[in-house]
Amino acid sequence: MAEVTAKTVKELRDRTGAGMMDCKKALAETNGDMEAAVDWLRTKGLAAAAKKAGRQAAEGLVGVTVKGTKGAVVEVNSETDFVAKNDQFQSFVKTVTELALDTGDSIEALAAATYPGEGTVAEKLTSNIATIGEQQALRRAATLTVDQGAIVSYVHNAAAPGLGKIGVLVALESTAPADKLEALGKQLAMHIAAAAPLALTADGLDAETIERERAIATEKAAESGKPANIVEKMVEGAIAKYRKENALVSQAFVIDGKTPVADVVAAAGKEAGSPIVLKGYVRFQLGEGIEKKESDFAAEVAAAAGV
């Protein structure tokens, strides 16, 4: 059996919000498997929201930009938050986000793109690392386009115009007036930043994630002791709820807390006198899915001093 250490217990506690003893028991029950322990806690109803699991913060900035009917969002990471406030770093993120309008979703293509007066983006990044004195990395990029309509952006926790902790793009296809699309798009983008949908529609949800949720729901329902036919209905109900709560079009609009987003878009189109299609969205949250290395500052100082 794998050893359950204080470090792994703390990591599981940070990821799930469960109590220390519950985390220790979960790791013991799952032979130290972190992901299985997260699921074990959720099955027992002891974990916090699933979205918290595995989403520890990393530093840097998310940049967004829109030009005509095309938008781009890019994440650039750094070691500390101090760099995110650095003018040189902010200028770099802003520039590479604009370059991404042409290079698209490929981070390799973005790195190879020409940086104004500085060779390639990759070469400029290397230069920044040398001058700023901290590791930095291009992490990901995405673009959205519409044939006719609007791409609307939103930045949450902005450090500067177009730069922040969460960047959102919303694609609206329509012949409706630009001001109507901009107003709707901004509300939808703010909703997406807050509600963090996993897909545009239920059909777009990751199949493996759905099966994982089904396994958890099945185990929880089985523990109720109810007949098999009732357990099956409980599981299907849980999966239906998961799909509804994680698909953008079926989420309750954050502004009123009840109207499905799809109905909000339909109503806006009716009011504008032209149908509006929510074609897609992109949401980048700084550091999502990246686990920061823990460090003991006192130990580092002692080591540097030769203690």
C-alpha cells in the first residue's frame, strides 16, 4: 500500500476542501491515488465543488483582442505575479495576442511568428527571460471568427486593457445592429467568466468526463439501498443535472439566476429584429490545470546562507 504522507493529505485537502481526516482516509482507501481519492471524497459527499479539483493557480496573464469579426485569446505564464505587473511582460502578452489573430490556435505557429523588430516570438520570449530574470512560457492560444456578426471580449481581474486573470471571447452570428450584439455579448462573456461552462451544448461535453460522473453517481445512488430501477433513475437524473449545469446554453443566466442562456439569446434576437446564433465561446483562466510547486522559503534562505 502506498504511503500516505502529510504532503499528499494537504494536497488533497487543498484540491477538495474536505477535512484532514477525511482526506487521509480517502488516500488510504485508494492506495494513495490522488484522482481516485478526489472521486472517493465526492462519492461520499465530502469534497467541495468538482471544478475546484486540479485547478491550482499559476502566474502570468491572459490576453484578449478583437479585430473586426475575429478574436484571439492567449495565456502566457510566469513564475510570480510580480512579472504580470511588469510593463515589458504586459507589452509582450499584448503583442503576441494580436499576432495570434493570424497564427490561430497553434502555439507552435505563434512561437515561430515574427515579433516586431525582435526576430521571432520565441526569440523575444528568450530575451525577456534573460532581462526580466524569470522563467516565462507561451501556454496556449485560441481564436474565434464569425462570417457576420460580432466577436465580443471580456477580461476579469484586469491588470491592463485586454490583460487579466480570465479572458473570454463570445461569437455571435447575426445581422442585428452592432450595439445590440455588443451588449448581449458582454453579458454572455461575463456569465461565462463566472459560470465556467465546460461546453457550448450538452452534446459537446467530454465523454470521459460524463462516464466519470456516471460512475460517481452510480456508487452514491447504490449506497441509498433503493431498488435497482430507482437507482438507475437517480443516476440518470444526476447526469441530466450535470449536463444542464455545465453546458452554456442550458445554464441559468447569472443576471437573473433562472433564465436559460439559450432563451436569453433568443429573446435578444427577437428584440433586435434579427435572429442571433451563439456560435461559440472561449474561456481561459490563468493557470487552470497547472499545479504550482510548493517551496519552503525559510529552507531556501537557510540553504542559500549555507545553514
